[in-house]
Amino acid sequence: MALLLSSISQGLLWAIMAIGVYLTFRILNVADLTAEGSFPLGAAISTSLIVNGVAPWLSVLIALAGGMAAGLVSGFLYTKWKIPALLSGIITMTGLYSINLRIMGQANISLLGEGTLIRTVEGFGLNKTNAVLLVGSLAVGLVILLLHMFFHTEVGLAIRSTGDNNEMSEANGIRTNAMKVIGYMLSNGLIATSGALLAQNNGYADISMGIGTIVIGLASIIIGEVFFRNLSIAKRLLTVVLGSVIYRLLILVVLEMNVNPQDLKLFSAILLALALRLPAVQDRLSKPKKTKGKMKKSKKGGLL
């Protein structure tokens, strides 16, 4: 039971990252790899500030701002310099590797003996697992609430319209490039926030902790969509959270099977491939099979 609760609590913290990936992948309909750099960016900013005496909650907000700045760069490269989205993300991700090293001053930072949000909540008498569950639930609930409200504003609806039909949105006077940049900023801001929270939970930040982030995010999105489709924006975000928790539970099952931890990335890749294939299989199975009527001909060549 302890391992189960721990996986669920981890899934909640990762869910914020998955929601960030969802904003570009589904809302804007853009493949953005900046996540691989903005996730460790959030962790680097938060841990560096904490060891220098900044309050843990404030370090998360600053990490959010740092992630939004990274998203701004990728959005600028994509919309203004007309660099393809995939390459824009790769360029920003590559640059962030050096920036993250500059911020941390070394390859990793330990938070041993430092105050974190998790340890603050533990001070109220909760154990670590319950503290992470509480922090994760509050963070995820706040993110979904704010995004639900935002996507029902004029700007939020314009972002959704841009992702659905860019040409039609431009024809209706929407500044689509600006909407894309805002979407990039929101996405990477949330991803960096997740990185900051996970660094505080794990007790350290590492320069390589962003490797595979995009795969985890996409797997969480697709797993959630396998179970639920055609929902409102708030419910869709909840399915992303559900997908993230299920993903962590699957990781737990794999580890319980004594699989080498070095093979987890391979498992993640295979799981994502299967999750991406599953909707197509479901659609094929749901379609009624067409029966082909056989036409018989008489000896004279006429149809019977």
C-alpha cells in the first residue's frame, strides 16, 4: 500500500508536466521538445534558490517564470524566425543545457538539510507520502482550475481556435502567432513548475533529469485519452492527470517484476508506442464489418 500511494503521489507531481505537454501537443497541435530542457530548468532554479536561502514556495514561482521565458524563446523561433516547431524545441533544449549548468554551477545540487515544500507539510504531522499527496493534489487542482478559467476567456478561446484551425483564426482577426507564443509560455512554465516540485520531493536536481520527459508526458496524455474522449477542457486535463498516475503505477508494476531500472526508458518508449497505436485499434474494432455480397452469374452471363 505504501508503494501504491507513493506512485500515485509521484504521478500527481508529474501530471503538471504532462498538462504542460498537453497544451502544445493537443491545444496548439504542435510538437515541442523544449520540455526536455525546461523541466530541469525548473529544478535547477528552485534548488539553487533554496540553497541560497529563498523560500521554497517562492522558488517554485520563479521556476515557473523561468520556464515561461524558455517557452517564449521557442515560440519566437517558431513564429517569428519560421523555424519548424520540432527544430525550435531542439535549439532551445540544447541551449538550456548550458544555462542549467550555469544556474547550478555543477552537474547536480542536493537539498539535504534544506527546507522544501514537502518538509514544510511534513511539519504538520504527515509522513512524506501523505505530504506529497497533499502538495500534489493542491498543485494539480490549482493548475486545472486556473487553466479552466483561462481557456474560457477571450485569449484562451483564441488559443484553442488557433490550434483547431490556424487559417480560419487568422481570417477572423486573431493574432495567431501571439497566441502560439502564449501557449508555448504556459506549457513550459508548467513543465518547469513540475521540475521544481519534483526536485524538492526527490531532494536534489540533476542536469540529466529532463531526459525522457517528453515521452512521459505524451504517454500520460495518450493513456488518459484511451479511456475518455470528447470531453470539456477541464475534464480533458483530469484525464491527463489520470494518465500520469496510471503511468507511474505501470512503472511500479515493472519494477516489482525485478526489471533492471536501466531498462525503464526502453519500457517507456514501448508503452508510448503501444498507447499511440491503441486508439487506431479501437476505432477499427468499433467500425461494423462490411459484408460483401456475392453476385452470381447465370450461364448466359446474366445476374441471378
